[in-house]
Amino acid sequence: NAGVTQTPKFQVLKTGQSMTLQCAQDMNHEYMSWYRQDPGMGLRLIHYSVGAGITDQGEVPNGYNVSRSTTEDFPLRLLSAAPSQTSVYFCASSYLGAGTGELFFGEGSRLTVL
Amino acid sequence: GQQVMQIPQYQHVQEGEDFTTYCNSSTTLSNIQWYKQRPGGHPVFLIQLVKSGEVKKQKRLTFQFGEAKKNSSLHITATQTTDVGTYFCAGQKAAGNKLTFGGGTRVLVKP
């Protein structure tokens, strides 16, 4: 099983550029989410989705857009990159039962904005 | 909004010693999860606690959920070099599906 696949693994952007981080999972998970992790910091939730066509904001949604057109894919779009968005981005998915179950994380995407 | 705090932020442990990391939520949780992230890696699920006062063990790791379901702890006995990494707790409120992570405890082991 591939699990959760994120691309690209590394990306360098200039301020103002836009890009999309891709996330795909092959476990038929209803729940998908994006976190960012800054050096020495915890994980902060950007956006999440509980199923195709349903998305909601997390703790730090500004500057990011998401969509969930299929169960498998949950891309994260940076509309106009800023140096403050330099971070490691993790996509994670889970089954939904009584709540959110075990999160399966991708390998991460390291983004640098110059 | 919901806040999850972890202490200590850093833990330097002599190999063979025990230590505990604590997780506190500003709100009552429906469940709490623990993850471990090795340096340069991604978080990996360790365990989920659901019941008030629940205690679960995994080899040298003991996880506890508080009676009020607002705090949790992870106790590691006889620390080994393989325990190096950052341990995160993540809490979920009763209404909703968001998992809010604490800041993590970074564990360094001195051989």
C-alpha cells in the first residue's frame, strides 16, 4: 500500500508565486487534513475535510485554499506565497468513526519561500 | 479556541532513566492520541485513549487519560536511544473532528 503520498517533497518559491501541494491516499479514508510544522514547533492544522465536497478551516487557514473533489485527493493551494509560509507541510488522513481515528501522515513537503 | 499544551518542551534523559511528558487541554476532550516523530521524519501514531482514567501500556510506554478528560501523560521507563524523537499529543473535542496537536516534547537521550 502506498498510504499517503505527498508531492513535491521539496519546493522553492519566490514571494508572490502560487503553487499546489498534492496529497493522495489509497486507504479510502473519509478524513483528510493539512498541517504545517515550523522549526521546533508543533503541528498546526490548516484545513481539513470529512469527505468529498466538504472542507473546513483549521487554526491557520489564511493564504491557503483546499478542495476535495474525490475521496482520494486533497490538494493544498498557496495563492500568493509569502516568506512566512516557509515550513514543512504534512498531509494526513484517517477513518471517521465515533471521531477521527489514527492519522496516517505523508512524508512531508518542505517549502521555502524566498 | 481549543488549546493543547505539552510540558516539558525539551527532555534530556540519561539512558536507562525514566521520564514523563504531560499534555493539558483547555477543554474537555472526547479522545486523545499520541504520536512520535523521529528527527527528519513524519509523525507516527502510537495510541488513542478514549475513556476517563484510562491507562494503556506499550512495552516501556505507559499512557494515561485524566479523570476529567482534559489531561494526559506519557511515561517511558528505562529510556533507550531508540526513544529519541518528539512526542506529540493530539486532542479531539466531542463535537467535530479536528485534531489539535500540542507543541511536542523533544526527547534527547544521553548514552
